Amino acid sequence: MDLPQPVIDLDDLTLRRFDEADLPEFTRVVDESLEHLRPWMGWVPEHTPERTAQFLAGRAERWESGQAYSYAIVLDGAIVGAIELFRAEGEPECAREIGYWLHPAATGRGLVTRAARAVVGQAFRLPGVEWVEIVHDPANLASGAVPARLGFTEHLRRPSERRAPAESGEDQVWRLTRAQGGAA
């Protein structure tokens, strides 16, 4: 199986596979981002340093199994967020999803758009992957701007459990297919 590249250099921005040694820096970045993420991320109320450690501890196994490819988003040598390419539960083998977040000091500069473009390219390196999706609450306009910029099309909207305070109870699902040009 072709695996995604463990390091992707994008000039001043680097995506690199998470390592357990990232724990102190990543914990700090998560802690500093909690209030920024609270409206949209259902995991924030349960966040603890131990959960961050558990997240990092499971990354290598998930990478090797093909279940999820998690990258630290690194700007000028410092972690500023995370992006993950994964197979969502219940989705077919030919589908992958991308999730992302940034430290509030790193937003508004197109970093996630650049990172997501690179991760889409990695998704289509995987045998059999026919489409990539980005799923977010439609009220989260910043998250929705990313797939729109990358040529994804709105695939569907579906009811969703509200897991965070600003969520509307709906998911907006954007899709980019291999046939659409796949490497955004």
C-alpha cells in the first residue's frame, strides 16, 4: 500500500507525522487553543493533558494500519495545529475525510487551506480512494471556506448531534472526487 508522505514541505509550512516526543509542545498548543476551539469541537470539555498524551500515543499504530494519518502543522519550526486524513466510521473504503484545527494566532493566513490541499494530494495516492470529504457545521464559516477554496462541492447536509456550543445540529459535507481533478 502506498502511504502518505510522513513529511510534506510547503515552503515556510511543514506537515509532519506526529511523534510522541511532540507531547509537551502539542499540549501547550492545545491548551492555548481551547477557548478558540470550544464553540466547534465537542472534545474540548473533556480535554486533559492525559487525553492529549493518549491521542499522540495512538498515532503511529493508526498510521501503520491506514486508519488515520495525523500531521502536526508546523510554521517556522513551531506546531500551530493539526490536520488528519482518516477513514470515517461507517464510510466505504474508497472514502476519506479531512479534519483540521489551528491555534488562534495562526488563523486567517490560509495555512489550513494549504495544508488541506497537500493532504488531499496524499489521499489520492492511496489505492482505491475515490473521494475526500470535509465535514463541518454550516455555522462554522471559517471551516467551510477551506473546501470551497479547494474546489470541493457541497455533497449533502445531514442532521447531527450538537456536541459543541455553537453547532447548529447539522453537518455540511463537502466532497472532492478523483474524477474532479482530485489533487485540489
